Amino acid sequence: MDQKKEILEAINAGNDALYHLSQAEELLTKAKRWGLVDLFGGGMLISMGKNAKMRQANDEIIEAKYCIERLKNELRDVESYMQVDFTVDDFLFVADVLFDNFISDIYVQEKINQAIKQVKNAATEIECILDALEELYEG
């Protein structure tokens, strides 16, 4: 297979991953906002809205992971890749809705903050890989 074609396929996979990571970050940021309201007595509907955003973000992260795997496959001889490791336990959703209290809300809010950080770190890593690939493609 042509080297430029392989590089272009890797760039496409990386760009797809960045798109899904960006969507996940946006959804997590929305969940974080809902979470702040929940901390101050938002109730079950607010918890359900927050959890819906978290589930949507998780779906985007799963898509990003798929794209990262595609990127890794295109870069078999390159060891520099990033793997996002984030899944929200189903119990976490149940605990937050059924046991809607300040302690579970703080725990969920911290998980959201950690997920946002992981998504941003993954995006930074992929951007670095893409920069190197684009230089290689143009050179």
C-alpha cells in the first residue's frame, strides 16, 4: 500500500477521534453544569438530565476509542498513541438518581471532572500525532 495513502488514512482516523472527543468534552461540560445545579438541590429531574449527558458523552468516547484503534492500526510501527480509559458505571447513574444526595452528587461531579481532563489529554496526544503525520505527508 502507498505510504501517503496510509498516512492519510491515519490522519482521517485521528481527525475522527478528535471530533468525537470534542463532542464528548462538550457533553461532559454540560453534565458538569447540570451537576452544579444538582449539588444545590436540583432533584431527580436534574440528575436524570445530567446522567443523560454523561451517557451521551460516554457514547462519544466509545466512538473516539474506535477511531483511536483505527489510528493505532494505521500506525503499527509507531508506538506513540493515547488510549482513553473512561466508562461510567451503570451503578453510578442509579446511585445518583435513586440516592440523590450531596455525597453522591459530589462523587459524580468529580468523575465528570476527571473525564473532562482525560478527554482533553487524549485530544492533545492525538493532535501531536496528527502534526507529525501531516509533516510526514507533506515532506
